[in-house]
Amino acid sequence: MQKIMGDASAVVSDYLRGLAAAHPDVVEYDPESRIVVRRTPARPGKVGLISGGGSGCEPLHAGYVGLGMLDAACPGEVFTSPVPNQIMAATESADHGAGVLYIIKNFGGEVMNFGLAAEILRRRKGIRIEKVLVNDDASFPPELAGRRRGLGATVLVEKIAGAAAEEGRSLDEVAGLARRVVDRSRTFGVALSSCTHPRTGRRTFDLPDGEYEVGVGIGGDRGHERRPLPPVDEIADVLLEKVAGELGLQPGNRTLVLLSGLGSTPSIELHGLFAAVRDRLVKLGAKPVRSLVGNYITSLDSHGALLTVLDVDDDMLDLWDRPVHTPSLRWGV
């Protein structure tokens, strides 16, 4: 296995130690609880935000801990949910007296373990907890909405809801805003290769040259179908078809666009794809007013892309522009 790593069992803890060492002014790593927390505590009375999930999708979630986003993150093993004890430790760290918001991607283990942690802490500690489920995956039809995974909208929720919490909004207000972001976001992904799992040293699935997977997620899983690889313009069409259709994009809509590589997509390809996506949004009359292009939610070393589009309103746009200071996202500070 051609990887810059030591013992595969230590790959996650090595990453978390390195992240904290590289950004000592922003985050701390608690190896006993295996969580990442804000270095500078938030003010009393601020709503706390936490999220977590399987490692391998970096910088999600630990890379988004800091001013204007998460108060704490609990990373699990690669493609594996964090356990309830991690989530409870993160919750207590993020509780500043105004309650805590859980941002949960729609994967079975995460839904179960965050739900269990919330019930225990409500009963034992009296902490007020609200949960927001992110299920923006447009690769599943609406009648299979329960199977829609939490993908790129997770980043948008963490940033926008994080800014609202920093502003001093209540738990109910922050949770309601986060749900509105989920409702107005859709994501679709494609992959030209699968990823190599560090524990097995093997690709999670085989993909012949000249083909690509349509409708992939972030857990090393296959898409819904396999097609011959087309030019970039046709890939942009595939990414936008269901996203634009479900959001009902039309002239006058303003959009926030996140185009994330899946870990090994070269910048020259990713930005070329963004140019094609943007051209199509402009042609629809759906003005792209903000964008992020880069590796923001990944799948180890997969070659591919996730397109997330948010039909943004004035409040969301204002909160998006607020200062943020995390290891992986920062502006305005």
C-alpha cells in the first residue's frame, strides 16, 4: 500500500494529533475522549454545535472546529461512526449553558449513536439538545428520502448555523435555521476511482478505465450506476440534473455552490468542472453568489467530485459571510 502512514490502527489518532499541533491557536485534541475542541472557549450562553462521523472524509469534521463553526467534533474510525462516549464528551465540552445542537449525517450508526448520547445526557445531566439530520443526497429519489445520505450540505450547515450561534441566537432559532439549510440544499456525486482503505490496503471497489460511478457517497461505496466517462461538460450536466430539478432553480434564484474533490482530484480538473457547472447555473438564471472549490468533504483518496447547491436567502448569505477561524475554513478574521 503506497501510503504515508505507519500502523493502520493509529492513522486516525495520528491525524488528530497532527491537526492540533498544526493549529495550536485554534483547536485542542483530547486523546482520552478522542475529540477535538475549540482552543478558546466560547462565551457563556452561546449555543454549542457538535458533529462527528467516520474518519476518511477530512477535513470533515475536526477541520471545522473553531470560531464561527463547531465547538467540538468526535471522529470515529475510518468510515465508522463515533461511539456514544465520544459524543457525550464532545457535548459536555460544547455546553455553554444555552443547549447543544447535534449536526448528524444520515448514516445509520451516526443517527443511532448521537440519539443514544442525547438521551443519556438529557436524563443524567439535563442538557438541552436539538438534533438536525442532514440528508441532502439527491442520488436517491424523493420516495427513498429515508436513504438519502448526509453529504456536502453538512459543511454549509456547520458554517451558517455556527455563525448564528456565534451571534447569540437561541437553540431553537439555530436548529430551525440549520433545518432550513438542509431543506434548500442538494448534493450529487461522481467518482472516477474508489478509495484505498488503510486497514485493508485495497480499493473499496474496482472501476475499469474509461468508466465512472454516478451517485456516489463519502464512505467508499459504489454509486447507483456505472457509465462510460464523458467530457467535463457532460459530467457537469449529470451533477446538476437532479440537484437543479429538486431545488426548482429558475431565474432569480441565488445559489451558494460547493464543489468538493473526493481526495485525489487535481485542482486543474476540479476548477474546470466548476467552470462548466457555473456556466449552466448562469444559463438557468440561478446566480452563483458564493462558491467553495477544493477538498472540503472527501472519501480518502477517491478521484471524483461532490456538487452541493444551496438556494440561499439573505439571512443565510449574511451568516455565510461572517468571520470563521478553523483549521480548514477561515475568513474575516
